[in-house]
Amino acid sequence: QKAEIGKQKDVLETKNKEITDSINYAKRLQEAILPPEKFWKSNLPESFIFYQPKDIVAGDFYWMEKKDDLLLFAAADCTGHGVPGALVSVVCSNALNRTVKEFGISDPAKILEKVRELVIETFARSENEVNDGMDISLCTFNPETRLLQWAGANNPLWIIRNSSKTVEEITANKQPIGAYSYSRPFDLHEVQLEKNDCLYLFSDGYADQFGGPKGKKFKYKSLQELLLKHHQQRFTDQLHSVSTAFFSWKGELEQIDDVLVIGIRRL
């Protein structure tokens, strides 16, 4: 019996190693859909990205593209996390790229509508019903005019004006990118940015994380207070503050979801 148990243990360990090695390789593939750090920083030098997948691969991702004189960037949260979330993220990232490059769309509301169409079309090929998709906060910025255009699916945009003591929130359409019973066109919002204005895009993972002395959610109000406290810092310091606050709050509790927070000072 001992010999048989030892043999089964060896088989399980081998299979676990093979699975982990495969997922680690998948992480390298998923990282290929993320903008390279050099490309991101060359376009958004005053920015930070706090990206903390729950598992080795993630459903959250960030995205950037340039079209003519416009800079497009986004924070996205796909259904699920781990391997299923990562597979959905590849579909959604590809739909974003196709919409901008192949179809030449730069209006963020129109981008979301086209991406929704492409994602639904992709999953409709399955014989099984697939209702996966993503929430997203998507910006198009013109550096010459300082005009920001924005659209969102479930996830908002936060703006903290220079020396402001409040967070200006632009609310998203309450619908995902994907199959949905009450789909409607996305709203386009335009914002004139001024020097030292800060933008924040994020998924729900940070606010939903359980922790603290009572094991409760961090919540969006606490995230706003954290960003207001630190928004005038250099972005390397903001990243440190956001990271430290998250891990301090989480403590020994399990991370429940992928986490993504992006901060940007006016370009």
C-alpha cells in the first residue's frame, strides 16, 4: 500500500508540475498582449500601473494603441480570472486591436460598440452558450488639444483636478462588452484636461478585496480617499502607496480577484 501511495503521489506531482509549467508558459503568451513598458512610458511618462493577477494568468489587462495624432488606452476586466479569464482577455484584446487598426475607429464609444459586436460574433461560433465578455474604461486623448474622449462599460473614470479635494467621477454605461439583454449604444464623454490633472482607470478587484481588522471589502470610497491623499506625489511614490495599502489591507487573506489600477497625470 505504501508503494502504491508513493507511486500515486509521484504521478500527481508530475501532473501538477506539467500543469504549472503550461500555465507559466501561457503567462508569457498573455504578457505579449500587454503594451511593452517602454511603449507605455514613452507615451505616458507620468503614470503608474498596479497590476496584480490573482493567479499566474489574469482576466484583467491594460491596453494602448496610437492612431494618427491620438493616444488610446484602457483598463479592462474580463469575465473570471485564471486560465478562463486569460482566454477571454485574448479575445477581447484582439477585438480592440482589430477595431482600431482594421476598422479605423478612434471614437471610444464607437470602439466599444464594435468590440462588443466582434466579441459576440466570436463566442457565437461555439455550440455552447457563452456569455463571457469584459468591463472596460477606455480613453482617447489628443495631446495637441488636451481633449480627452472617454467611454466605459460598467467601469467608471475618475479625475482629480490639480489641488482638488474631490474625485470627479464619469459614470459608465451599466452594460458589459458581450451578450446582454438590454444592450444599447455607449455614451461618449468629452473632458478638457488641464495641467496636472490626474486620471484613474481600474477594475473592481482592488475595491472588492476583503481585509482589514474586520475582514470587510476595501470599497471604492476608501480607494478614492487613498488616491486623493497621494495624487500629488510622483507616480513612483503613488504606485508604492497604492501597492502598500493593498497588501496591508489584504493581510493573510486570499486575494479574491485580479487587481488593476492605472494612474496618469495629464499628458
